[in-house]
Amino acid sequence: RYKNTSFSRHSFLYLIRRQFIRITRKMRALVAILAIAVIATVSAEVFFEERFSDDSWEKNWVYSEHPGKEFGKFKRTAGKFYHEELQDTGIQTTEDARFYALSRKFKPFTNKDKPLVVQFTVKHEQMIDCGGGYVKVFDCSLDQKDMHGETPYLLMFGPDICGPGTKKVHVIFNYKGKNLLIKKDIRCKDDVYTHLYTLIVKPDNTYEVLIDNEKVESGELEADWDFLPPKKIKDPNEKKPEDWDDRATIPDPEDTKPEDWDKPETIPDPEATKPEDWDDEMDGEWEPPMIDNPDFKGEWKPKQIDNPAYKGPWLHPEIDNPEYVKDEELYKKDEICSIGFDLWQVKSGTIFDNVLITNEPEAASKFAEDVWKPNFEGEKKMKEAQDEAERKSMEAEKPEAPEEDDDEDDDDADDEDNTVPEVEEHDEL
């Protein structure tokens, strides 16, 4: 059939194979997309989702142009190691010692009476030394082209690393104009692989923080942030009675100091002797050096006995705080419609991906199992293979140890053979 054309059977099979590979890759990407589709149920909604799967992200995301800052740029890449390149692409910081300010708006929503789930992946493949890896969520008042570090936000969530002392996960809520930091210390991942960070805020005013789909912290919003003043305060009209004795023990009034107690702290060394060459006229009167007195007992104090008048520690009575007002909607954000990266990085190279905002924690967890986990395992396998190949390459480049010089050994042997034996000398009479 192909006798009269230059299109050979081999070429035809090659094209078929290429097309099959393209279809296979698209199918794998489709599996990841279908994992998101699971969320689209009657009760669940995807408010925002970004996979950075093609270059259209540059049309949807907006760089800040806030004056006075030199902002860095992002590029789309899967990095140096990955599972499936098309599926694992995210956006990567590209310039060292730069601020980054990039945001995107979406259809406004409220999380009233529903959970709020914010999830994304971070990959510090550059082994970051100092820099942020978090996201900020905004309301619709955000001016994207003027976004900067002081721009008000609704919440901030994600890892932050700077030296050995700072390796934490930030969870910051804005409440009535104040940014409130979590009171607990949540440690972030600090290796080179892709890690999944998930924040779940529930309508019962509780929360969960997950890393790689495993819970690392949870609790009550009111307890773990200073949203509200304390429920109780010390009664300003109460004070400790003057006759309140809170001393558990007292000096024994019948104890007396022994007569031989007082001894000097140092004494002249009884074993010291005046040097023979000591000249009293030239050197002055000789005095023996001082040494610690073995009989010195220090300051005498009477022994302690139980205080018969002891009443225990005085506890300041508390009253209800008149400024405390219960807020059943600490969790609620009336208007959510923007997300952004507002960062500073000393060492660039961080890749962000898989941004998801939904109201269904279980669907977010399923996405983690179906998409993040195989990607994580695949990229780890590729990185280990790269490290092994590099190790072997370095071993091959090592110079061979020089062979020992046998001639030198032969010369030594010859010297031994030519050694003239010593003749024992005799005294001849």
C-alpha cells in the first residue's frame, strides 16, 4: 500500500505511537479533573479551583504594581522532578530576594452555615532558607494591582520558613480589623517535596489543619485565637486581706545559732612558709597566703517549720466580664472572592499548585488521595533516581588512585642486598 509513497510503515506506526502517548497523558490529566468533579454534588460546591494546567493562568491572575516594591515573577513549571509533568505543573517563584504579589478574583460567596475549606500544595524544591509559602484570602474590596503586605485580608494560611528558628504554619484570621495569630505552634514540612496544606473552618466554630491529608491540629476558634475578650476578669473591688498569711513555712522561733557557728570564710595557709630569699626591707612584711576555711559554714539561718497560720495562696475572685459578648459566627465570612500570594522569598524556586476552595472537607480529602498522593510518591521516586544517578556520576569522575612504584621497592631490596656486614672490633694485644 505504501510502495509508491515516502510514508513508510515504520513512520505510520511511529505516528500512531505518538498519538497514543498524547492520549494517555490527557487521560491521566482527566483523572485528576474528575477527582474535582466528585465535589460537585447537591451539598458541595467548588468556589475556586486552580491547577495551572496551561498558560491561560497568566490571563486570570493579576500582578500587583504597588509602588516602592520590586516584585518577582512566576513561571509555569513542574520543577526538576515530578510524577506526571503535565499534571504536576504549578507556578514557581523565579527571582531571589523579591516580594511576590499575585492574585485572582472569583465569584463571591459566603460560608454561612457551611464549612470553609482552603487547600493548596507547596513544593520548596530549592530547599528554601527563608521565605513564605502561604496564601491570603480576600473579600471583594481587594485592589489587585495595589496589593501589598499591608492590604487587609480575611485569612492567611500556609507554611513560613526562615532559618532553623521559624518553620511554622500560619493560621491568621482577621476579626473586626485585627489580624489574630493562632496561639498554637504548628510545624510545617521543610523538605524539597510537594506537600498539601488544608484548612477547614466549621460552622460550629471549630477548625482543623491538615498536612498531607493528615490532621496536625484542631480545636475551637475562641480558645485558640483572641477573637473575644476573656469571659471572666478579676473583681476590681476585691483585694487580698492584710491578715492573709500565704507563707507555707516560717523560721522556727525557738531555733538558735550555735556558739561556734561564726567562722571566717578564709584563713592563712598553715602550711605556707616564708621564702628564703624574702627581704622584709625590700618586699615588706611577709604574710602567708589565704585559703578557704574548711570550718566556714556561711550565714546562719533558722530552720523552717510549717506555718500554723498558713491559709494557702490567695485567689483573686473573678466576675463576669461585662465586655464579653458571645459570637456564634466567628467562623463566618460574609464575602469571599479573592485569593493571592503575598510573599517575600530570599531564595526562590517554590512551586504552588492545586489551589482549592470548597465547602466539602471529604471531597478535598478525596482529591488529596486521588491526585496529591500519587504525585508525591512519583516525584519522590524520580528525585531519588536523580540523586542516585548524580552519585554514580560523581563516583565515575573521581581520579583513580596512583599505582605504587615497584621500582622504589626494588631499590630498597638492592640496598639491603648490598649492605656490608659490620665487623666486630677486637682489641689486639
